[in-house]
Amino acid sequence: QVQLEESGGGLVQAGGSLRLSCAFSGRNFRSYTMGWFRQFPGKEREFVAAVTSSLRGGGQFFGDSVKGRFTISRDNAQNQLYLQMNSLNPDDTAVYYCAAGTMILSETRNHASYLHWGQGTQVTVSS
């Protein structure tokens, strides 16, 4: 049974930084593609970033709105996923979710392709 737990959310001023963490419980962490999504009120979950499994080369993907500001990394020894968020702005305010899946590369940005989800952590950026 895979369980995911996010941490690191909070309130930050515009221009600031936050680092989100996701703890993975279960087996075969390194075989999963790990992703971050965010959800705005009344909207579908939006792709933020993903890092593929080691078997698929550990490649990284980013949503257009965060490219150049956010970085994603994983620690396969510690079963951890991270999202470093820099140059935050109020439009980044959302609930951020960690997700795990085993999809093909072309489906990496599709939230419906992920099998397991965390409960989410709130990120609020004040102007």
C-alpha cells in the first residue's frame, strides 16, 4: 500500500521561496514517476512538475507557468520527493499535491494517470 504525505506548505510573501516535501511509504519508490500538481478553488488539478522513475531515466517535466522558477528532485534512498519553489507570486496560491504513478512518458502531465495521491498542502503567497 502506497501512502504519500506532503509537508512544507505555508504562507510566504511574493518573491519568496518554499520547499515542499513528499514522504513516500510503500515499496519500489524508485519505480514510480513522481509528480506535483496544484489545485485552485473550483478548478481541475494542474500539472506542476514531475520526475520519472529511475528506470525511465529520471527525466524532469515542468508546467509552463512554473518553468524556470520551480525545481523538482527525488531522493530514492530516503523515499522523498521535493519541490523547490522560488520567485513565488500570488498566482501560485493553491493546494499542492504529491502523486505517484507508472504511466508512459507521454502521460506524465496527466493527473488521471497517477495512481496514488497525498492529502495536499496549502501554499499561500501574499502580495
